[in-house]
Amino acid sequence: MPPLHQREISLTTIALTDDRVTTELISDGRHIDPRMVNLACRCKPAGRVVAISDATMAAGMPDGEYRIGPAEIVSEAGFTHTREGRLAGTTTMLDAGWHALMNYSDSSECRAAQSVTLNAARSLQLYDRGELFPRTRADIAVFEYETNKPLLTICNGKIVFSEHDFLIKKAEE
């Protein structure tokens, strides 16, 4: 996206000022400066901000060298870059983006959660998910608030991961 400029209207200006437009933000603080994340959240109505991740295949992996297709990348401190130093994505998941969105924009927990769930689903015209109501998909991720540690994952109403079950299985081994 082109940068904001006081005398040149660009797609960025329209994205921030037209309430019909849903704006996606990689809210990790590196792709977009935290103050720009804050500006976007101040400009847009709550239902028009979608927080996304730019996670690569190295997400969740330790720092090191990885390959994405033909490109070699280096993963360090939560981000990936090419050997030349060009940003190539992140290794952080969307739950970290949720916390970053709250920190950078002063968004409430609910507004930040809406940005990573309901708004994302609506922008893709997926009306059977993104919120918990009868006849909607029950896709839920539960994290420990302070550490972002995953505790429970439910996909389509079925538990597919439970920290409790994981600990019991580890103890039995």
C-alpha cells in the first residue's frame, strides 16, 4: 500500500476513510508501525477492521533457516526475513496479533476479538462462523490470557486439542 500523504489521495487514504471498506491489518507491530495500527483502528468502525497474521511455514518453529518454496528464509525473534534482510513474514500466530491489537490501538478485548473472528468471517461472507450462536460452527480457541498458552481447541463442535488431555497423556507415558 502506498504511504499516507497530505496532498496525494491513495488507496490507503480511501481504505482508512471509507466506512464501506473493510481494512486488513497485520497487527504484529513490524509489518505496520504500532501507531499506524492505532490510526487505522481510530478511523474505522469496529466492524471494518480485520486483524490478520502473516505467519509463514516457520510459525511455531524455533529460530533457524527454512525454505518457503524456492526461497530460503531466516527465522529470528518472531519474524522471518530473506538473507538480504527483507521481511518475509512472521512466526507468530493470530493470538499474538490479538494481544498486539489491544496494546497498539487501545481496542477493548471484545473489539480486538471481533477483529480476528467475526469481522474476518463477514469479510469472506462466511455467515456460519465468527460468533457463538445456534446453527453456527463452533470453532473456538481458548488461551491462557497472560501467556497466550493454548488450552483448548474446538473445531466444528468437536474438541481437537485439550491441554488437560495432553498433560494426562504425558503423565501416563
